[in-house]
Amino acid sequence: MAAAAAGNAGAKVLVLDHASEAGKKILISGGGRCNFTNLNIAPDCYLSDNPHFVKSALSRYTQWDFLSLVESHGIAWHEKTLGQLFCDESARQIVQMLLDECRRGGVTIGLSTPIGEIAHRDGRFQVAGATAPRLVIATGGPSIPKMGATGRAYAIAAQFGLTVIKPRPALVPLTLGGEERLFNEIAGVACPVEARAGQARFNEAALFTHKGLSGPAILQISSYWSPGEPISLCLCAAASDALIEAKRRMPRAHLKAALSELLPNRLADALAARIGLAAPLGDLPHAELERAAAMLSDLTLHPTGTEGFAKAEVTAGGIATEALSSKTMEARSIPGLYAIGEAVDVTGWLGGYNFQWAWSSGAAAGKAIAEAVRAG
């Protein structure tokens, strides 16, 4: 995106990529259909040590701008839930669109290129035998290493004295241990929840796995979770009224039967075992039903960790925004050095937000470079 923006504005651009194919992460995204942006992009959908940093780039290259580009290339798209936009056919169309934009701008793309050491002398950067007055770090983060992802961006940043906020897996499944392994036994069960961590709240599906928790709600909340802290799930907001009504309707039934009316059967079984009320509903005092209802509306769990970068969709943390211009993405202390996308300490929600940050920050850097070239 940065190369296309710079090239189409008149700059001479070389893209160096150690991968054998362009856009590998794009190709696997969205189940192969690429959730390329979201209709609801807004600054408060991003995490960063400086939450205001994203405002400039997002406002100057919006989701509507990218959607216009998609449509100009004849790519059919559709909206799923919560404003998420996908290709009707294939993520490969997005990669091809970007490659076409680069070709239109005269961009040279060097795949399967070992990056090696980066030198900086006399105002020029030297990389893989090429030299240029400007260098853009667009290497992403270490999430999904099997796709070739590395932490190279942070090594480059450190080389040039830029601060790096400690990277961590984000949009990632959480693991459970101890007595909460009870829920590992219902792997494959999913249900709508409100997931909570601190002040963050997400209403989507949660999936119980053989290691712990996944699903959209959990991936979202994982970005806000800190090790050692609990999370909570609201499985049924109206649980109190529902259990009292179940006691009236079927007093001889047990708690598991009442829970099965509210939740998937296997989850109902696991919760009934955890709550541990053996008497029929009619014999249970309201206080016991309220205790059970409290668990349904605020099930507190204590994750032991995450499934790591291997399963994380993105990386939180990265090159500190204080080191960069929010307008141009250029390093304040190293003229000509830029950092964009996931390499930077900006992490979006699940659902196209991180792609939009890539497009917006890439466009900001690319346009700034072209302007600098024109200015001489």
C-alpha cells in the first residue's frame, strides 16, 4: 500500500520481501476471502500507548477510500456481521489489486530476497544491495510465524534507537487450567456471550476448546487482558428471572434441565456440575437460584495464558508511536525512516480493523515520501 501510494505519486520505489509470494497473510485472512476493512472504523477501536496516534492516518485514508479502490478494480464484496467487509470470491483479488496498483506506479517488487544487514550512511539506507534516501519498515509483527512472520521490525527499530513497546500476542485464544479445565471437556461448544476484561466489553460468540477459550468474543477481549487478571462471561443476562420461572414451571426438575433451556446442553451439564446443586428446583431456596444465576451472568475465569504468536491474528505492542509522526509515519530522530502497519504499536479490533490500519498508515507514508521526493 505504501509502495503503491508513493509510486503512483511519482516516487521510484523498490519493495523487498523475504517471502516467495506477495501478501501471504492477506491470502489466508477471512477464511481465504479477506476481511479487508470495516464500515465502523473509528479511533477508539484501536489499542496503543497513545490512543490519539491513529486519528490522522485513519481520517486521511478511510475505509471508504479503500472500498472505492476495491470497487474500481471490479472486486465484488459483501458485508457480514458488525460491518465486516469480505471479497465475494477470494483474498487473492486484494493481493492482485495491490500488485496492479504497484505496477501502475512503476514499483519494482523483489520477492525471495534475503534482507540481511541494514546500513545507514551519508543520509542513505543500504539494504540487500540497494540504496535509497528513504526506508519504510513494513514487516508486520511475529504473529503466525509459519507464514514467515518475524520480529525483524523491532530489531531494525532498536538498531536506529527507536523505542519498542514489548510485543505480545493479540486477538488470540486464551488457555485455562486448574479446576477450570472442567470447561476443556466441552471442546467445540459455542454460544453468544458478553466477554469482559476490565472496562472492555464484547458481545459475540465464545468457543470452548480443548485448551481453553476462543471465538470472536474471546479473541477481542484477549487484546485487553493482562496475565494474572480474570475475565468474565455473561452467558445469560436474564438468568435470575429464567431460573425462578423454571422453578415455578418444573419444580421436580433439576438445575441441569433449567440450564439446558438457556445454553447448549454440554455447557449446561458443565455449569450444573460446577454450581453443584443436587436438589430439585422446587426444593431450592431463591438464594441458591440467585447464586446460580450470578454465575450465568458473570462467570469469572482465570486464564493461565494465551496460545501465543502461533495462533495470534495480530501482535500488540511494537515500535512506539512517540518515535513517529502521526501524519507521515516518519521517525522523528531518523529522517527518511518510516514504520507502518502492525510493526507499530497500534492494534485494532477483530473484523478488518487491522487491515484498515495497514492501508491508512501505508497511504500516509507513501504520500509523504512522494511529497518529499517532489520537494527535492
